[in-house]
Amino acid sequence: MTYDPIGRMLITPEDRDGPERVRRLRGLGLGERPEPAFDALALRLARLTGAPYAGVNFLGEHGQFFAGLHTPHGPATPRGLARSFGFCPHVVARRKALVLEDVRDFPRFAANPLVDGAGIRSYLGAPVTDRTGVVLGTVCAGDTEPRRWGREGLDMVKSLAGELAADLHRREEHLL
């Protein structure tokens, strides 16, 4: 967990399922390398929402990794982030979707390094859950402008997270 040293506000949420998530990700071979199918899903989400950023993000032991990523900067964009960066760790800890129309409206998120570093102003993310109920990561989108994602955006990101979860369930069946 990371705290704001001045306001003592919890910035990075406690991750109680972290050890089990890491074990599940390793068993599925996820979270350490880019995957073209996940890049395609990120591109699809970016196109559907009109957002410049979209990803499939898995939270590992020491950080987070975008196994699927679409950015305006192309494939050279770094895919790994510290756990204290971004908004996906909050989706994973909450175990439910997160919609932020303007991240600057929330003190917990306004100081996040992605706000100033990448210029992220709005976020939309949904958890991806494995067949045992462990949240492995997120499907997410971000924009550089505040925006109303609306019910349509929320339903869309949840639907894509569900599609990815079903794909991961099939992948695991082949591993058994």
C-alpha cells in the first residue's frame, strides 16, 4: 500500500488476493509478455469508446503489465507500471468496475503519476475474473479529456472483460 505523505490518504489499495492472483497468472502463463489477441481487444475497446488509450492489464507480484495495449504512441510504449500508478489496482481491489469522468475530481486519483505523466483525465475499467473468482486484472480505457462514459461505456467495458474471462476459462481448460 502507498500513502500520500501529506494527507495520509491511501493511494494504492491493499491487495488481499495478490498471492493467489500471482499463482493463477503464472499457471495461465499471463502477465509477463504482450499477446496479440489482447492487443486486438485493446484496439477494439479504443475504437468502440473513441479513447486514445486502452488495455488488458494484469497485476503481478511487483507491478502491473499491459499484455494488451493500444496507445497513440504505438507499440514502443512501455507496458509495465508500478502498482502505485494508474487506476487498475483499484478496480482489482474493489472487484468491480470503476468509472472516473474526471480523475481530478477525486483527491485519491488526482495525484496519480498517470495524470501528469500521460495526461490521463478520465478512466473506465472492469475486472477480469478467472474461473475460481480471482480477479486477475482489468480491461480498461483512458482519455486525455474529461468525458462522460455513460451506461453504454460501462456496459461495453464489462462486456469485453466478460469476453476475455471466457477466453481465459477456455485457455485453462486446455491446460488441464
